[in-house]
Amino acid sequence: MKIKMLIDACGTANESGNATKIYKKDEHVECNDKWQEDLASVFVAEGQAMEIKTVEPTETKTKAKPVTKVKRKKTIKK
């Protein structure tokens, strides 16, 4: 889950909640752990943030190898 802060807000900075952090306006926050997702849900529910939905490619394409041309000797016709 990824959120974008709409206003400055104070929230926990770690899982145990014993440290706080000021989340700034227009800051993008990546929520990977359960406690981060819970915090993000509270911010979104209170209107302090909005969820960013991004579409990421599911597969990556490999670059095609450049085609090498084979030089041929010219034959002389008589």
C-alpha cells in the first residue's frame, strides 16, 4: 500500500510506537509491514492522506539482441 499525505500529521515511526514522526504534506509513504498499513488506514480514514494506486508491469521484456550482418565476399563474374 502506498499513500500520499494531504496535510502534515504526527504518527508512529516504528512498530512498538515509542517513537513519533511528522509525516509532511505531499510525502509518499510506502507501507510494507502490518503496523504501517494500519497507520496508513487511519490517515486515510481521517482524511489526512489518500491511497495511491499504481499499476506496475507484471512481466519485463528483455532487449532483443542486435542482428549482425555477415559480410560476404563478392564474386567476380567473367
